[in-house]
Amino acid sequence: MKKMILALVFLAGVFGGLQAQKIKGSDTMLPLSQKVAEMFMKARPSESVTVTGGGSGVGIAALIEGTTDLAQSSRKIKFDERQKLQQGGKTVKEVTAAFDALAVIVHPSNKVSGLTREQLEAIFTGKITNWKDVGGENLKIIPYARETSSGTYEFFRESVLRNRNYMNGIMSMPATGAIIQSISQTRGGIGYVGLAYLNKDVKALGVSYKSCAGHVQPSAASAKDGTYPIVRPLLYYYITQAESRSKAFVDFVLSTEGQKIVGEIGFIPVK
Amino acid sequence: MNIIKKSRFIAHIILCLTAGFAASAQESVPTPFEKLITKADSLDSSLRILQRLKITGYVQAQYQYAQADADGISFKQHGKANAYEKSHNTDYSRFAIRRGRLKFVYEEGIASAVAQVDITDKGLSTKDIYLQVKDPISGRNMLKAGMFYRPFGHEFMLSSSRRESPERTRISQIMFPDELDLGFMLTLQPPKNSALAALRLDAGWFTGNGIRPQVVSRMDFVAHLYGSHTFGNSISIGGGISAYLGGVFQNDSSIFMMDNGKFMLHDKNANRIGRYAPRQYFGADFQYAQFTAAGLTQIRLEYVAGKHPGNAAGAYDYRFSALPAAGEIYLRPIAGGYISVAQDLGPVPLTAVARYDFFDPNTDVSSNNIGADGSRTGAGDVAMHSLGCGLLWKINQTLRLTAYYELVKNETTAQIPSVASENGSTYIAGYDSDRRDNVFTLRLQYTF
């Protein structure tokens, strides 16, 4: 009898584990999903949520393969990804959970305080290679980018580089933390991270998309009022046909409580 | 001196023993955690090796119902009706494993090897076998050698598991009955940051003999220049042009070419044995796909024209296991193409499919001139038009059910001589009206 009870408890545990809702994808969204998941499980003790990163591309690939319930993504789903889902008779639902400003960061000792979009494009495509060409000291520029599976990589390329390719041999970092760490240790370094990741080890530059306008510093306020130009939506994707698996969590993110967490983390609420 | 040597020897022995003892004394027993780490490392390296090998495939089981005159193009699996069905002119049906594909890909670094077999109720046959080497700098250019799809057009290279209609169009099957060919190919793509990055050139030399071994020295040149672009995540447009410049070995002194609606002996004084009859095709293809509220809409167009060698009766297949037997060659100006539309039906996992395709095996003769006395034309010169429509049910990521009906219309001719006449017209009975050759296919596909 005792063995039977133990077996049932074990099976319940396994079954419970299998029922855990899985969220995977964007590293930028990791702090948001983790915090929301924590609060969600507190509010609903019977629910279990696991959150992992890996990049937006990894999350969407997992959604296509059916190994995650929700993909968190800092870029829009691509045509070929939609097509892969379509081939399996699936459609996806896109939900904007928050907005994020992408901050361009440099070493704290760097005297440059702002750059235009054109200058950023020239730096990341390898046309400008020295800080003195943009008003800084005579120092080689070392640009850092995220890996190609990252939604941040894609968004920066689309918005700042106007879909031009990054320079050959650019330093490719596996995570946002790695970019912060590298730039904090490299005097000529430049990179980009989500606003929520900014800390005192790096300096955020003001950015201008119009040459006549002044540089605007990244902040939740400047992103919300539209003056800071590098702003992107943070998205959740789930399979429409399996909506019941994810809807409660997504609704929680969009609730007043969820949007409060969005603001606390440093993102811009959608409501 | 001896004493010194002995002392040194003993000292060495003592040193070795001491060192050995010390070493074994330093060997500590690994903790369970260390053992776990070692085991995880070992499993990780094994997993990395296994990850280099990918196995994929698909199985298609199908039921087909065909009208009495259905040919092996639409009713692919078992060809025409059996003798009894033929003599009684009855409709017939077949159940078959149309395809049972198993594909192995091993990839390490810049090189990969691919092998694919087809296992069906007819037995085991070899499909793709090739190696591929990418350039180590950009990874965008590559060399491929072995047996694989010729780089011509779009439909030829579209996997059967992804195509909406059960079989390729008539012109595809006539031009390239095996789909695959033996040869080598270069793929060239401009650098990613180039303005021409969306272009791709596939060009190679192939035996032209399908999956059979090469029996003549000459190889055919095949090339496809292709470009595509996506607009946002909703629209994709692609298109390309293709060329096939090849030849078929002639083991006969005669070649007939079309002249004023008739086949005429060309260059009658020349002995053409050992020369090559031209086999040349040129094509253009276009693809459009768009996601809307109703789902994905896909449109594909393709047109091909060229010269295709055949015999008087219109047998087009020029794959040889040995040097071909002597026989007159008839060079036909051919043309064909298709338009295919697939439309998702809103939130339900259904896709409606329609395809029109045509194949004219001899563009220089039509209608009542086919089979005319002295023209040496016949059934092999009759144009065919097919209109297919169907429904795809994507049951899940791996299962797909297709129901497809193909309505085949042939060109008709009033010329109905019962036997080949002395002055050269050939047997064409049965083409004075539309033949009964429509086919219904119900196919279940599992992809893994």
C-alpha cells in the first residue's frame, strides 16, 4: 500500500512536471518573464512555469518544434518561420507585452556623449573605425554585437543599420551580460543592450535619428514620449490552436499587476 | 667501478618504486560529484558526435482511382491498367506506398555527406547521394558532387513532401524522369553585405542519364540563376531563369527535324553516328507567397521551352544503362508550364489547391495536322492540359492528408489511321476525342 502511494505521489510529480508551462527565447525578456512567472505562480500555486533564454530565434524555433508553449521575442517572427508553422497547420498569435529602448553603450571613460544613426551605421558596418572621426579621442573602435539568433541583433540591424550587414568579423557575444562585461573592460568598445540591463559599468550614449535634432538619452520616459528613436516591441508568440496553454500567463502579463512589473524592470508598459 | 654502477642501479630502482608509490598515494578516489561530471562530459562529447548525423524522412501511403486510359504521369505508381482492365476498358484503382524516403545527413565543419533511399512496395531504390563542401570563409559558396536534383527551375527542386499536388507536372516528368542526375555543381552567392546578396547561381555538369551510370563521355551543362526577397514577415517573392544545354548520343545516321509541320530528314548525307542530338531547355520560374488574415496564399508559375530528342512514336526517355541501340532520332520543339495556387482556409488547418499545367511535345504541329500522312507525327506529338484541384488537411506538424482530382485533357485530331502508313504517319487511334484519363488521389503523408 505504502509503495502504491509513493508511486502515485511520484507519478503526480512527473505529471505535474510535464504540465509546467514552458517559456523560451529572448534574453532581453528573460528578467521580465522570470519576474512575471514568479508572481504568476504565487497568485496561482497550482500553476508551474519554467523560463529559459537562448535568444529570440531559439524561442521561435522551439515553438515551431513544439518544445515550448510561449516564445518570448524581441523581434517579429520572420516569413520563413511563419511558413514552417503553416506547413504543420499552425498559426501563431502575437502579443505585445512591453516596449524596450535599445541603449547604445560605450566604456565610461569615452568622451563621446552622442551619435547619429548614420554614424552608428558607419561604425557597425566598419566604415568608421576610430573614435576621433566622431568627436572622440584617437582610439580604435571595437564594436560588439549579439549572436545572429538574437532578436536584439536583428532589430538593431533593421532599425539602426537599415538592414545593412554588420562588418565582417564583428565581436559576437552570446548574451547581453557578456556585452556589458566586454565593454566595461574595453576602452574603445561600443555595443547595444536593452534598457533594463544598463548599469554603472557602462555609459549609455544619446542617439539622434535626425541630423538636425539633438541626441536623446535612453530612458523609459524618452522611449514612452517617442523622443528616443531605438524602441522595439517585446513580444510573446503562442500557437493559436493551443491558446488555452498560454492565455492565462499572457493575460497576467497584460494585467495591471503584470504591467507594473514591466515598468519596475525598466521596460515601457503597453497600457 | 662496479660498486658505483650497482649503487646507481639500486638507487634507480628505489627512486622508481618511491615515485610509483608516491603517485599512487596522490591518486584520490573521485567523489560521486566528480564521477557525475566525468560522465556528463563523456555523454556531452558523444552527443556532439551524434548531433552531426541527422535522419529525416517521410512516408506516403495512397489510394488512386483512375479512368481506363490514365497514363504513368498522373497515375505514377503502377503505370497503366493491367491487361484485363485494358481489354475491358474499365476504370481501376491501386493502393500503394508512393514514397518511403529515409535521408541521412552527416555534417562536420565545412563538409557534409547526404544519402537518401526510397523504400516502397516496389522495393528499395537509391535517391540522393552526394557530398557538399562549403567555402570556409563566407560559407555561401559550395561545391556539390554526386547524385542530386539538377538545378533547373523551381518544381524540380521542390521536395515531394512539400509539394501540394501529388505528382510533378507533365513537363517536369518528361524532361527529367528521374528528377536526379549524376554530376557536380557549383553554388555561387555574392557576399552577405553585397547589394546582390539575394542572388544565387547554381551551375553544374551532369551525365543527363538520371540515376544510371554515365555511358558516354559528354556531360550536360545545367544552370539556374535565382533571386528572392521577403517584405516584412508577410510577403515573399522569388524568381529565376534556367538553362539546360545537353545532348543525346546518336547511334543512328538519321535525325528528323520539324519543317513546315512535318518531320523531315535533316542533313541526309551526313552520318550522325557518334554525334549528339541537341537536348536543350530554357525556363523561367516565379513564386509569390503572402500571409493574410485567411492564412498563406502561394502562387507558383513556371514556363519551359526547348528541343527534346525522341523517337517516332514519341518515346522521350533517354536514360541508358548501355550505349543506345540504333534508331532514328526525332527532334521535337517542346513547351510546357504550369500555374499553381494554394490558399489556406482561415483558422482551420486546410489548404485548397489548384494547378493548371500543359505540355506540348511538338509546338510545330497541332490539331488535325497531327498524324497527317507523310508528317511522321503521332501520339507522341499530342499536347496535354491538366487541371487539378484538391484539399490538404494538415492534421499536425507531421501528418498530412491530401485529396486531389486531376482532369486531363488531350489535344484531339481527326487523323486516325489504324496502322503506320507507308509514307510515315504513325499510329494515333484514340486521340480523336478526349481520352478517359482522369485520376483521383487520396494520400496520407507522415514526415519525421
